[in-house]
Amino acid sequence: MNSDGNARTGVWFVGARGSVATTAVAGCAAVTAGLHPPTGMVTETPAFAGTGLPALPSLVFGGHDTAHCPLPKRAEHLTEAGVLPHGLASAVRAELDAADREIRPGGPGAGDTRTDEELIAAFAADMISFRERLGTARVVVVNVSSTEPLPEPGAVRLPPSSLYAAAAVRAGCPYVNFTPSTGLRTAALTDAVAASGLPHAGRDGKTGQTLLRAVLAPMFVQRALDVRAWSGTNLLGGGDGAALADPGAAAAKNAGKERVLADVLGRTPEGEVHIDDVPALGDWKTAWDHIAFEGFLGSRMILQTIWQGCDSALAAPLVLDLARLVARAHEAGVAGPLPELGFYFKDPDGGPPGLPEQFTALLSFADRLREAQ
């Protein structure tokens, strides 16, 4: 199937006024204008040449959010926090304004009496309207909203992330869940997702601590070193820090962080991950890991790592990669979960758990897209 290089591709963010979405919109505009290189975007490396991915200038943005701060003002706040470079918000003001005009009210908010069906129908109508109004070839829905707690057993209503995911399916939109929230992974949506024939990928973007774990854990296995315990601490602020102060949301986040160790090591070592909300850190985070392992003749050793990074700057290029890859998969007729994109996720839809093997699978996926040209 040939890619139409002139067609526009829609990217519909759930959490469209958050830090990640704002950074992605501003970053796409900056790279398109030649103001900054595409650092961190794997899809802009030579390995993805000729795969038919939608070009960055062809991407148009919209989304849902319950927040009201306009994207240009949000970009100014991120500049003050050191996330965006000085002058960028002004340089890409037109693109931020254009995306902000396409943001619709999300939900359910306080006092919202709409049923799940009414919410899904309203969200799907917004997505369809965006696609038709802007004349896009397709729209990829990407969840970058704050982490929600896991649903209570026997819950009658769908969690918000699943309402948006259901709306994406109804609107015929490929879907990416960059958060640990439930999204498509609920029995209530299983049949609809299977019948839709839509490609989808998730869950929980791998940007920092877990990225490092996906590299280090295979090293211990390959060198036949026995990991006795693996503990970690995360210090972060901003909206994500506030959301993860909720024990339920933190538990959802930690499940993905711990999965990579269990999958690679074949067991879950002693130790836990703790998440502390430190509002003063804003969009910056520090992750510390303490790994106790045993070597030859029972010699006991320690490896400690410190990761300090800007969450939005780490996540935004991955979000743009995923939107392009899933859009191209949809164009090529690829359906269902995409385990080949496990490179990007803590809790992927199958595939190998180690980063090197995940990268190999991603490159094979690029070859598959190239052959579909």
C-alpha cells in the first residue's frame, strides 16, 4: 500500500493541555521549522528511511482535556520551568494556537451526570469531527493524561481512560496508551477492539528508570550474575507527581516498572519502588536504583544508578514516534496489538522484555512497513 505523502495525519491527545502534549506539539513545530534537531526521535534515524511514515509537517493536533489553560500559555509555563528553550513558545505560537483551537472539553468532571455511553458517544463525535473538518487521512488517539488508579473490582462504570479508548475504537481511530491507566485493557472492550481491526499499542511509556532497568536486567542474566534485591525511589513533581501521590495511581505505575524485572529475571527480586511527590521539582524527576547481586563464590556486590531527567522532554519524542508508527501501521492494514512497539513501553502488548531485543523487533517492524510501500 502506497503512502500519500500529501495527506495530513491527525494526532488526538487525551490530556492535550498537559506537559507531554504541549512539548510534543511545540517540538514537532520546532523540528519541522528547522529550529531544533529531532533528538530522541528514533523514527528520524536512517533505519526508518523509506518506511512511509507520515512526515512531521503533515501532523495536525487536537484532543480532549479538562484543563483550560491555553497551549501558548502552557508553553510559557514550561519555558519558565526550563522544559522548553527560551524563545520557542513565541516562535511556534501559530502552531500552538492551531492545536489549542482543536481541544475539546474532556470528562467526566465533577457533577457530570452523563452515562458512560453518552460520554463515549460525545468523545467519538469530537474525534470524527476533527478528522472530517481537517481532512486527515486518519487520526491516532494518544493517551498522555495523568495516571488514574486501577479500577475497583466489580466497578460498574468504566474508568476515564477506557471511555476515551472506547471512543477511539468507535471513531475508527488507532490508539496508543502512553500511561499506566487501563485504556483498552478491560474485558468490556475486548470484543469491540477485536472487531474493529484497528492497530493499537501500549501501555505506559518507558522514558527513564524502567528504560535503564530494561538494559541492566538482561546484563545480569547474560553474565550469570544473581540479582538478590532491586529497590528504587522516584522523586518527581508537576502534575504527574501530584497524581502519583495517590496510592492507587502509584500502584498502577509501579506494576509496569516491576514487570520488566520479573520478565527478564524470571522472578521478582526483593525490593520495591517508592514514588515521592516533590512539587518543587516540577517537570524534572530523579530516579535512584539500588541493586544487590551475587557473583562468583558468593561474592556480594552492589550497583547503584541515578537518573535525572525532564519527563516531558523524554516522553514527547516517543509520543511523536508512536503516533507516526501506528498511523503507518493503520495505513498498511496492520491490525490488533503491536508487540513490535514494546521498545517504547513498560508494559507492552507482548514481545521480549529486554531493550536490545525490543529494538531488534522495532527494526523488523520498520522493514515490514517498508515492504508494504
